Amino acid sequence: MNEESNKYQVIFICLALASATFIVYAQTLHHEFVNFDDDKYVTENPNVRGGLTVRSIKWAFTATEAANWHPLTWLSHIIDYQFFGLNPKWHHLVNLLFHIANALLLFWVLKYATGALWQSVFVAAAFAFHPLHVESVAWIAERKDVLSTMFWLLTMAAYVRYVRGGGVKWYMVTLFSFALGLMAKPMLVTLPFVLLLLDYWPLNRLKTQDSRLQTKKLSIVDCRLSIFFGIRHLIFEKLPFFVLSAVSSVVTFFVQRSAGAVSSLEKLSLDNRIANALVSYLSYIGKMMYPAHLGVLYPYRHIGLFVWQPAAAIFTLAFITVVIIYYSRRYRYLFVGWLWYLGTLVPVIGLVQVGDQAMADRYTYVPLTGLFIIAAWGLPELLAGWRYRKAALCISAATVLFVLSICTYHQLRYWRNNITLFEHTLAVTEDNSKIQNNLGNVLASMGRSDEAIGHYNEALRIRPNYIEAHYNLAKALQSQGRIDEAVSHFNEALSIKPDYAEAHINLGITLKSQGKLDEAISHYREALKIKPDSAEAYYNLGNALKSAGRLDEAVSNYEKALQLNPNDAEICNNMGSVLQSQGKLDDAISYYRRSVSIDPNYAAAHNNLGNALAKAGRLDEAIVQIERAAALTKYQNAAILNTLSAAYAAKGRFSEAIATAQKALDIATAGRNDQLADFTRRQLEMYKQQKIPKN
């Protein structure tokens, strides 16, 4: 095949691979955000939702949220929000485009490095279609996977170009790409090790020494020295990469430890971690070959109780390694593929345990490539000399890729929304306390508090000291008015974790609802000792001080809350309410206006602004605001209709005042709000006499 034909063949393969990948994953464009880190990374992250600004860029490079330092990942989410807001379709599309780019880059790197077209196609297609990679693509919060892998592959591409005579320029491009990758996800710390593997195969940078040994141009001693110095040169060449890896590892460890994400040896013993790592290595291989029962979180297993599992795992891994070493001199790709798999899993295999998971599908996004390489190059070797080799390889490869794409398409359906994802994960795992808690959160947000409470209780059955489950159960009980039970679970959470600021805040809210203002204030102040930058704590402290009649202190705390969260319409509204109580009508009107400018659909703020304008004698403006509030509540809020009827009466529009008051009376009576109904009835009688009630 001539060069021109080969070029068009490669272009066709790339278009086919990109199109097929898009078709398989296209359903993600109709999926929602999920309540599992998508909130931390996008939907509830004020720094991301602030859009692309100098402040947000600075934050991205200094943030340690989500127990990681990955500024490029934060920037990618910020840019997405800048252009797409909270429309999940486009966030999913960006993830998918990165995944397609990664498949194409992997194909190009292998094709350029090895010259083997169809083996490279198979590896890239297996990478694109394997169900274990669904998590990295369909989960918006896993942008760091697809983004960092793009830089991983760009680093490999630049490195191959450097080795093939690119010179210092391409060496620097390689190093720069690697640095960018580390800023997307620290998983790239093992990439220098992979570059050394590429030196062995397919770049064959030790080939000269091997050939000299074979032709006996040097003595065995001299040749071994030559190989040693050659290897030393290759390692020395990677020193800047290893330095960057070391720095990234140290930074990541301290960030994760400061965030409390790293489990201590007291919580999870070293022998259990080693056992879990050994079993996980084999489990990932099993899932690669039979990708069924995949979930978003696999609970940690205390494998130490079942000694045969790690024992069998270490025997199997050792046996595979010995066999591969035995055949690696003849089939170098075996050694490279196997060590690629083993080595790139090291940062996430659980020796340094971060999070609650024993293993995770997303951790295989890069490591499985090593096993794909073994399959792509090994199967043709096994069938060498067979008459029907080409046909068998073609049919088997096509069948495998088709089955993988069908499995991936099926697995993607579980990522449609929170309910489908969490219910499926509970169906394929056992004793999964975290997912029970997360499903409870989703149901609670939908108003299905009884079901949520059931899941929280199940989470606590599995893990009695699960702090977040106690906290969330308390909030659900609070929403049902089961105050004593709520207080009990808030206190339980605080007994386990006394510095749980959110629990102090919500316990304070519960105590305030019982009229226990001093206790509530005490908990808000405790929350601020723990978390001095909590706008929520300042806001709720302001509310409690307002209820206690300590208006100046309330204003002070509202001001602090607004300094931390200047775009909170509710804080502005409450500030206006306190200022109005102090007789500072102009200041109150200013804050009410600020509130409705932040949230034009905030009915209470429109109503309060109208009320303040009416007191200031600006009735025309007042009526406009209160009519807006009434419209936003679909004329079903009796209190707002009362305010509107009073404004109509003050303006002399008694017929409208009577009609509006009558509607307010009907609503209050139907709702059995006797106090409001009596008040409205008295107002209505005065309007009928064309009298304006006194305030």
C-alpha cells in the first residue's frame, strides 16, 4: 500500500472510531448531573459558578477542594459554566469529546511508535468502548480523568517524536505536557515509568546493545556494562519527570491528608490495604474480561478475614509475572503491557487509602491499556502460521468490540440520573452505606422524606458511626417536624465529630424553631469557631439575634454573611427586614432592591420591598412590587394578598382592595388559618366602608 493510500486509510479509521464512540456515548447528552461529587465540582461550587474571572482563575490554582490540587480540571469546569451554565448536556459533551480525542491519540501514538496499524486500532477501540471506562466519561465530576489522560497521551506522542529525532524542542514539549497533566490529575505520577517501558518496547532504545551482544562484537562483561550505561542514560533522561512526579505526590498527599480524605492506619490497617490491593489487581482483570455488575462505588472489604483471597491473588499475580518474564525477551510487549497495568494502578490501588471505596472502575481508565496491548499483539502471535489466522483475528476482534460497545451502551443507561445510578449500585453491591446515604439525600431533595429516612436508617445499620448519615437523618426528621428525634441525631453526629460545623448550624436551626434562642446562638458561634468563613453560620446567627431582639448584632452578622456571599438574596432580604424594624427605611429599601435584583423571582423580597415603599409613601412603586409578589405566588398567598389589598386601599382603589382582600380571606379560611382569616375579615369590612385601616 502506497503512502497516499495509507494516509486515507488512517483518516477513515479515525473518522470511524470517532463516530462509533460518539454513537455509543451519545445518550449521555440527555443525562443529568448526579448528586455524587458533581455538586462539589460544578452545581454547588460558588467559585465555579462565578464564571471565568481573575478571581476564579486565582482560586483554581490555589484551591484544595475535593481533596486534590488540580487547577486545570477546575479551569475546565469554570470555562464550561461560563459558556453553558448548568445545562448538563454540554458538560457531558465536553467529557465525551475528550474521550474521543483520547481514543484517537492512543491510536496515533501506538501506530507511530510500532508501525502496527490493526493492533493499534484494536487497542484504541477497546479503550473507547470498554464498559469500565463509562464512569470516567459519563460522570461530569470525573473530568479530571479524561482531561489528564489527554495530556498523558500528548506527553507520549511528544516523547515518541523526541526519540525519533525531534531534539531538545520535543523533549521540552514532552516535559511541558507532563506538567500540565499533573495539574489535571496527579494520576500521571507513574507516566515517567511508562516512558521507560516505551524505551524497552516499542522504541527499542536498547536494541544496539542487544545486537552487539548477539554478534559478539563485545565481550559479555563489556556488553552488560554497555547495557547498564544505556539504561542509566535513559533513567537520567527522565529525572526531571521523576522530580515533577515526586513534587506532585507530596502535594497531593498533604492536600488529601489536610482534607481528612486519607485513612489512618488505625482506621484501616496496612495488612488489610495490601490484601485489598492484591485482590483488586485480579478483580480489575476479571471485570475487564466480564464487565458485569458495575457500580459507582464498591464498599471496602475487610479481606484480612478471608486469608485465602489475598493468598490466591498473590500466587496468581506471581505466576503471571514469572510467565511473562520468561517470554518477554522474545515478546517484549508482554513485559511492557503487564508492567504498564501493574505500575499505573499503584497510585489508586489503596496502599494510601483515600475515600471509602475498595476499588473503582474509573481507576482503570489508563491501566487497562497495558492489558489491551498484550491482547492486541499476543493473539496474532498465538495464531501465527494458522491458515485462517487473518479471518479469525478479524472476526474475533470485531465481535469483542461489538460486545463491549453493547455492554457500554447498556451501562450508560444507569447514569441517567441520581435514582437510576444509586439504585443500580445498591443492586450490584452489598452493605453500601455511602450509596444508601446518597440515595437518601436525593429522595429528601425530592420531598420523599419517608423513603429518605429508610435509606438513612439502612446506612446506619451498616455503619452505626456514619456521621453524615446521622446528620442527614436529623435534617429529614427536622423537615417532618420530629424535632426531638432530629436533635438526638444531630447530637449523635456531634458526639462522633465535635468539629462538624454543619451539624452545629442545623442543630441551631432546630433549637431556634423550639424557641431555645440562647442554645441556638451558642451552636452558631461554635460553628464559626470551626469554620470562620461560613456565610451560613453568620446568616443563621443573625436570624437568631433578630428573633432575640438584638438587632444591632443581627445587622453585624448579616453584614459578615454578605461579605462572604454577596449574591445571596435571602440574606439581603433579612437585612432589609432588620433595618426596617430599626426605622431605617431607606437602607431597608436599598437591601430589598438588592435582593430582587439578585433573584427577580423572590416573592417575599418583592412583597417586603412593596411594604417598605408603601410606608415611605411611594404607593405606585409599592403596588408594582406587591403585584409582582402576588403573581409569583400565583395569587395563592393570603399574606401577600393582604398587603396588596392594603396598598390598593391606601391609593383609594377600594374596589380592587375589596376583591383582593376577599380572595385572601377565602384562601386563609380554606387553609384553616383562623388568625389571618379574622384579621383579613376586619380589613375587608373597613374597605367596604372605604376606610383605610391604621397600621
